[in-house]
Amino acid sequence: MNRISPALAAACVLGILSNALPAFGAYANEFTPAKLKTQGQTQHDIAGSGTVMVQVQVNADGTHRVVKIISSTNHGDDAAARDIAQNSTYIPAHRGTSAISSFYDYRLHFNGKSVAQSSGDEMASGGGDTAAIDALVRAGKYKDAIAKANGALLSSPGNESILQLLGVAQYYDDDFVDAATTFNRVTDIKKPFQPIAAQAFATGAVRASATDPAQSLAFANKAIALSDSDTSKFALGVAQLANKQYPDAVATLKAVHDQVSDPKDKLNIDQELLQAYLATNDSAGASAIAAEMKGLDPTGTQASNAIAAHYIQLGSDAMDSSNYAEALKDFDQAASAGNPADAVTANTFAAFAIMKMPKPDYAKARDYALKAVAGSPDDAQANYAAGVSYAGVYSTSGKNDDKTQALTYLKKADTLAKAAGNEGLALQIESQIKNIPQ
């Protein structure tokens, strides 16, 4: 049995996105220290081997000045160290996306008469590519950052610094599943990236739940490992539901439900928890959650949509198994859920279920079909059901009125099907019309 309709799947995604928003703020306030961009040259003689630590003030606009020598194992190299530090270029520190002034402690290693190439974070992990990708992300140029990162990974496929920046860019560019997939390639996600990686895994888990349940569950568990937050737990509950782990889904989603107080967040969770209760045949739990959803959003139809979709699916499964009595019971439940559009579908399906029985009661099928048509006069399937049922009534009554009604509904259904581009349905309808004596 399919656990969720496309419309409800979309609602799940919207739910996790709204829950993910606070983490954007958390990531946006992350402090990123100043970094070395390019190493400068010196005109001073190098005295010999040693290590010198120079403190550099890096301003928000990228300008800088040497402040002092912090430590030195060979003071003969101090002048060369100052010169190199002054002639180097730097990436300023950031608080979120805003550049700020800070200090950079520049460690220079001298070996005989030469100085070793420094290995600042960005230089050690991919040279200028990493710095350039980082700058593109901070500038909000996410597609450019993605292209730059993918290009850099061609020559350095396992570079985890680039992979983490790629994951961030993909996430901010709304490529949630791609972002989760990228972070999944990183063996050691660094602390500054963990909040956004957790969000990527959580959101990716919800997005993947409708198409790849196993991947959804893997992503959700990654999210939990990085951040045991309500958002991660929500994603896990959705993934468990997709994998038909219904009791686990109830437990996970119920725990999240009891922790949140924001009405919008609770409504998002309730949509999934209702699905879990329905799947475990917990009518009391489903009724309680449906009532809560109605209280949170009096004009909303999420609960009735979910209940109707659940019973329509159960009825369809029962009809496929030739259990027509059970199918009719389920379709009646769906029709009574309170949503007019779902009632049209349920009554139409009920009419067809009756007509598939070994001894069809065409009058009863007609009554269901007419309720469907009354709910939506221009529904092609409802009109088709009405036409076929009237044809069945005519086969035993022989009354011209019944034949006229059958042809009227079938011809209208044919016109509606063709207007909607549903040629397959139109062919079925025309076949039925040919079977009625004109």
C-alpha cells in the first residue's frame, strides 16, 4: 500500500523546510577565521632554519598590517618573516556572510636559506580553488560555487574541504538531495559545517522518502548522528513511515510532537503522525490528531485529505484483490471524511467496485455515480461511471429513459476526457457507447 499521496508528500517537504529555517540562522552566525590567500616574498636574507609566528591584523576590507612577532626559534629570520607576512594576501574573517576584522597568526617555517610554502586551511585543502569556492558561497553565488567545486573535484575527487563547501552551496541552492549526497561522501564533517550538513541530511531524507525510502532512512540517521534535533527526528519519522516501519514512526513522531509548541511546526508533524496512526489502524490516535489539526487550522483540509487518501488507497487495494465488500466499506469511509473532492473520487470508485462484482447491482452503482457527478459535474470519470451504471440498469429495465441517460453521461464523459487529453479514457468510453443500441 502506498503510504502517502503526492500532495501529502509535498506537504511533508514543506514541513521539514519550515523546521529547517532556524538552522540557516545558526549556520549564518558561524565564525570563520581569517585565512592566508597567497604567500608573499621577502627581500631580506634568511639567516637559517627556524620557525617564526607573526601576528597579522586582517581588516574586513582585506587590507592588513603586521602587528608583532609572537614567537621565534631563530630571531635572524624575524625580518624576513615580517616582510613575507606584509607582502602576503589574506581572506578576512567572517561572521556568517559578513566580513569582520580579526587577527591571523602566520607561522613561517625556514629551512636553511629558503622558506617553506605555508599551508593555511585553504592552501592545504585545495589551494586557491577552496578559497574561491568559499568566497562564491559567501557572496550568495551558489550555482557558480557548485560549478567551481565540481571542476576542482575533477583533479581532487576526495578533497573533503571542497566537498563540504559544495554541500553548502547545493543546500542553499535548494538541491537538498544532492547536498545530502555530497555530505555523505565526507568521512569527517568539520564542526563549522555540521549544522548545515545535518539540515541537508534531514531535508534530503524527506525529499527522498517518496522515491527512495532506503536512501531516505540512511540520510535521516546521518542527520540524527550530527544533530539530535527536532528537525532530524522529524526526518527520521518520515523516513520510517516511508519504509513501512509504522510503530517506529509513531514513536519517533509522537516524541517530536510532544516537544514542539509552534502551531505551524506542530501541524507539519501532525500530518505525518496522522499517516502513521492510520497505517497502524489506531483510529483513536488518528481521530485525536485529526481533531488537533482542525483546531490548529480550522479552515485547513490536511486531515480530511489524509484520511480520505488512506481509505481510497485501502479501497483500491481491496478492489484489486476482488474484495469488493471491503472496498465499498473503505470508499464509504473516504467519502465521509469531509473533503468534497475526495468524496467525488471515493463515490466514483465505489460505483466501479459494485459494477465489478460477480452480480452487479447497477442501480446501487448508479446512485454512487450520481453522488459523484453531483459533487463535480465536469468530472470525466464520474460521468463515465454514471453512464456505465445507467447502461447496466437499461440492460435489465429496457426503459428508453435509462438508455438516454446512459448515452448522455457517456457522451459528456467522452467530451471531457478528450478536452483533458485523456485519450485512453476516451477510447474506453466510446467502446461503451458502441455497445448500447442506438
